[in-house]
Amino acid sequence: MGDLAADSKTLDDDEAHFGAPKKVVPHEEETLFVLPPNHMAVVALTTASSQWQRDNNGVEIALDYARADIAWRYANITLTPDDFAKLQTLERTIISLIRRPDEQQLEFGVTLKL
């Protein structure tokens, strides 16, 4: 039938109807688009992503700036006051997402990929 028929929804539906195993669709990596003025803050946050302070339940409550600063120094990242303010905005946003009362959290932690 050729390559064109292999990508047919009708063919996929027919195969599913007759019990063929489901095709595994490769998961495309999510892309995070960052505006250039925010890039350094996002890089700083992802570099220090293992430096969160956690409560007794393991939920992130704040970024530990003393430990994060060590990570930034090793990564040769210098934050300007404007970059640091943007980093704090990202931190507050993450914390507010974690603590949203209208959604049940299935797992703890937030991971941003750059």
C-alpha cells in the first residue's frame, strides 16, 4: 500500500478494530519559548533547579538563594538586579502553581526544561 497509506487514520482505525497493537507515537519534546530579556532569569532558575527549600512533605516553598548562588558561580552566571527580579517572579509563579487550591497535585515538584 505504500508509505501514504501507512499514515492513514482510516487504516489506523481499521487496525485498532481488528486488534492490532497500538502504534507508539514518539513523544515530541515540549519547547519553551523565552523572550530574550527573560533568558538569563530562566537560565538561572534551571541552573539552580535542585536548590529548592522544601517543607516536611517535600513540596517546594522557596529557592535557597545561598545554595543557588553557588550553582550560579560554578555555571559562571552573573545576575543583574533586573534579572534577579525576573527570577523572583518566576519563583513566585512556580510556588503559586504548586499551591493552587483548585487543582489536585499528583506529584510534587516543578521542572522547567530549557
